[in-house]
Amino acid sequence: MAKMGFEMKIGIFLVSAIILLALLSIFYTPYDISAMNVSARNLPPSLSHFAGTDRFGRDIFSRLMVGSRFTLITALATVAGSTVFGTLLGLFSGYAGGVIDEIIMRVVDAVTSFPGILIALIVVTVMDYGKYTIILALCIMFVPSFTRVVRMGTLQYKDTEFVRYYRTFGASHLRIIFVHILPNIAPMLLSSVVIGLSNAILAESSMSYLGLGIQPPAPSWGWMLNEAQSTVFRSPWYALSTGIFIVVTIAGFNFIGEGIRKIFG
């Protein structure tokens, strides 16, 4: 097993910084995220306002701190849900094979063929807008990728010598799947989960930018970018600081995921 690489250390540092800000925002923010101050509108970054203020005079850095909490919760819930369902589908599909495998994979292909925005529109239309309605839409979008990863690993191991050994001595199918196959594909799945977090953050930010994600007054990074576009030439620090938070978080998770892949070969 390889040692932790430099890129993984950088990823852990970046992600830890964002998580620390998210946790800190539960107890403290420099300013009230909803407090408007017309006399302090569109102020540039300074010691008083690290990222400046928006067109309503609200402190951008405080809103980014709280936004990181909403964004991370959405990403974690999305990846957790899609990992569970995708893993179960992938294990069952790969191990059963035949007609069952064909049916499951055709359904997965059908879901993948729909654009993510269309899935989000359908979900919010059926369920109405809610703070975390987007999580269900993102779960539906992400399940196919995890299903394919787990199915590929299951196909790789289901006919190996050690699995045939346990099958010969009467091990149940469930025991073979969850005790002998799943642990062997766990490293591959772990890398996909970490990279999936970065993809979920990007997807949530994109949906929120279009008004389909976390709804105001909750500060979402995507919606903050939407707000920033109207003043991008007058106060570019709003869009720039929000974009930096998104890029840093996505890059951090990508570095960690790539590092895990290299460690486990």
C-alpha cells in the first residue's frame, strides 16, 4: 500500500478548512447573515468584511460560512443515500446476472439518459420546493454511477476461487455478497464516494444557481453566485469569493479521492 501522497495532504487540508468553517458557523459568524445595512452596500474586502458585502449590505464571508454548512449537508446526504441504494443495486445486479442484471442496468441507463436539470424539475414539481428537496433529485442522478462501480467490482470477484470455496461449503448468497465480496470492493467504492462528494457539491451549486436547489433565505453557494451576477462588474469580489469557496472544496475532495485510488492501487 502506497503512502499518503502530497495531493491527498493538500486535499485533506482544503476540505478540513471548509468543514471547520461550517462547524464554526453553527456557533459563530462575524455578522448576522440576514442583517441588511444600506449604508454598507457593495463594500470591498477589508479587515471588517473579509470578503466584502453584497448589494444589501450583508457580510459575504458570514454567508459563505453558513452556506458551506448547507452545501456540505446536501452533498453528504446525497452521496450517503445514493451510495446505499447504488451499492445494493450493484451487488444484486452483478451477483444475480442474467435477466435480472439486464433489467437493472437498462433502468440505470434510462435514468442516466435524462438530463439532471429535468430530473430536478420533475422532483420539485412533484414534491414542491423545500430546503432539501434537491437531495432526492441528486440521489436519483447519482445512484447509477455507484451502481455501475459496485456491479463492476461484484462481477470481478463473484467467480474468484475464494468465493467458489465459500459457496462450496454452503455459505449463503447474502453472506458471500456482504461478507466476502463487498469488503473487497470497498476501497474502489470509497474513492468513488469521496469524488462523488465533489460532484454533488458542483451539482447542488449548479441547481441552486438555477433556483432549483436550496431556497432563500438559506444561503447557498449556488444562489449566492446567482445574486452576484447582477453586480459582477461593480463588486466582483462577491462572485470571486463564492467561486473560490466552491473550487477549493471541489478540488479538495478530488485530491482526496485520487489519493485514495493511488493508495489502494
